[in-house]
Amino acid sequence: LTEAFLAGKEVIDKLNSHNHQAFFVGGCVRDLLLNREIGDIDIATSAAPKMVQNIFDKVIPVGIEHGTVIVRHKQQSFEVTTFRVDGKYTDQRHPDEVTFVSAVDKDLERRDFTINALAMDMNGKIIDLFGGKKDLQQKVIRTVGDGYERFTEDPLRIIRAIRFSGQLGFFIDHDTLQAMEQVKKQIKNLAKERITQEITKLFAGSYLNLGIDYLKRTEIYKNLPIIAQYPGIIHKLPKSLKPLYSFGETIALFHYIEPQVPIINWVKAWKCSNKIKQEAIQLIDALRYYQEHQIDKWLVYQLDSVYYSGFDRLISIFHPEDYPIEPTMKKLVRELPIQSKKDLALNGNHLMEIFPEAPKGPWLKNTINRLEKEVVLGRIINTKYTLKEWIRCNPPEIN
Ligand code: ATP
Ligand code: MG
């Protein structure tokens, strides 16, 4: 067990010692049995949120109304949720109300797939009411209970099924798949950010090609924002994609395939953050530049270094013969003569001294930009003297 699991055991132990039931549940149990790296550790308990708050020193009330608090223990975070059953999802976003229950059974029953409906006590004993262990062994995604009902209750589960297949390399059970196709039209009612979250995880999956195959075969992609209007995007996806770790990379991929759809449309339709937008814009600019110039100092200077590995992943898709390119980028960035405009030996004030007659105007910024590029590309040395000489030979158009 990892350090986090050991700390989690202590959380469960403490709840038990206060006469509450408590179990590891959901993804962490699944991933433990699969020997996969474990993400967040979720704990389900019979204790009401108030009681959990009383028992532990550091508790963050992130979703009290849904019964969830975060317990901090040994520098780790644990989502501790009171056993509950969900009410109706009339807006197809959140359940209208949740009801706390006393037994873990009901809590497991509300979960989406058998492989996600396992619980484990602090001694490692597994509670498996729906054949989740067998489905893990046989690599099958199957709904807990009737697929049609469960997908109608929350159509996001349709996309989650595909996401898990792309993450785990699992096949979707035949009946479950059929139910997905029956209910897929309701995907359009979902809150877009929920869809984005799942599709982000799908594209980051080690088996994403399997997931994409399901998207195609079931035509579920026809119910996704924008892709519904541009179905070609899915069909033009390269045959063997490598995982993309951020949705900004995925937007860049889509936009590169279908330039007709501006980045901003993706950002709006998929309710992305400004951070994702910036990432997508930077990656696309770099890809376009790369098409014409290959890798050079200007490219690595322009692209924020946090996006280098994402750029490399896109290169592996569109220019596999050039992959990997990140080592070259890292070498070039170390050799850059300047880090930003501020490092230029000449600034706007100097330019106005050189051309005392000229009025202020866009020519100043344009000239600085030209100097910046010349210096970055190593065509001129960054000293006041050489920059002045260059300007004398390449006088700006003063407007
Ligand atoms: P990951 O490793 O990606 O976090 P996960 O299984 O933990 O995978 P989450 O989305 O974090 O997935 O959800 C945690 C658990 O909550 C799931 O394992 C599942 O039991 C339950 N769950 C989450 N979303 C739903 C849903 N829409 N319907 C039913 N159960 C759900
Ligand atoms: Mg999780």
C-alpha cells in the first residue's frame, strides 16, 4: 500500500473507533486491484458530515449538502462522503437531493459501473455486490443495474463509460453499450463542463484509441458540442493517437484538424478556463510556425516552456518522424540570447532618441518586435551599438 493508503487506513480506523462504518470506495479500490497508480482516495462512511467534522481536526467542508468533506491527515487529502442515495437528476447536472443512508450497500448501488462500486475495509476486505472484481478481471465496463435506467438518470455516465474504456483499455459490455446508444441523445442536456472533464480524461487515457473507436462506432460523437456540427473531426483523427494530458492540447488537435472552427468557439462551447484557452492558442501558434520554419530559437522563445511537452505530444501526432523534439527545445532555450523584450539593449526611448523628429506611433512597437526576433534568432548581437547599426541599415517605416 502507498503512503496515502496507509494514512487513509488511519482515517478509517478513527471513524471505526467512533463506531462509524467506513470504507475505501470507488476509483481507488479499482485502481489498487488493477495495480494502477492511485489518484484521489475516496472514503465512504456512515457518519454524518457534522460528525466527521467533530472527529477530525482539519476538515474542509467542500460539499456538505452532498455529504462530502475533505479530511486532511498526514499531509494527505481524503474525500469523506456519508453513505447516500441520489435523488432524481431533473436538470441532468446534480441530483436534486441526496438522502443519507446507514448502510454501504445502498451507497454502492448508486455508483455507475461495477468496477467503480467496490468498497474495501481497513483490513483489505472487499465488498463486491455487483461482480465488480470479475469485471475487473475480464476487463469489462458494465452498469450497476439496468443500463437504460442508469444512463437516463445521468447521461454523463455514457461518456464516462467511454472514458474508462480509454483509460483502462476495457471493453464495454454488450447490453451496456446498447443502452448507451438508446440514451445518447440526452447528452446534449448535460452541463458542458462535466462533458469536458470526462473527455479530457479520455484523451489522457493510455488506451484512448479504444475509447475513440467507441465514440465512432456508437456515433456518440454526434452528441458532443461542435463535433456534432463537424463530424469530420472524429473521422480525421490520426489512427493511433498518443495520450494528451491537457484539454488545451486536445483543442489544438481538433483545431489543427478542422481550422474552420476557431479556438474561441471550442473554449466557449466546452466551457473551458482561460488557462486552457491560452494553452490551445500558444500550441496552435507554435504548430503553425513549426510547419514553416521547423524548430528554432524563435519558436522556443515564443512558446511558454510549460507547454513544451504538450507541443512534443502534438508533434508525435502530426510529425511522428520528428518526435521527440523536446530535448532540442530544451537545448535551444538554454542558448537564447534574451529571455524577454526587457532584455533588449534598445528600448522605445532609445528609438525616439535615434529618430527625434518622429512622432510616437506603432512604428516603435514594430521596430522593437523586429529587433527582438533578429536578436533571438542570433542574427544580430544584443548590444546598443549593433542594434543601432541594424536600425540604420533597416530604417523603420514611420507612420
Ligand atoms: P479517476 O481515477 O478518474 O478519479 P474515479 O473512479 O475516481 O476515477 P470519479 O469521477 O472521481 O472517478 O468518481 C469517483 C466515484 O464516484 C466513481 O468511482 C463512482 O463510484 C462514483 N461516480 C462518479 N460519478 C458518477 C456518476 N455520474 N454516476 C454514478 N456514480 C458516479
Ligand atoms: Mg476520482
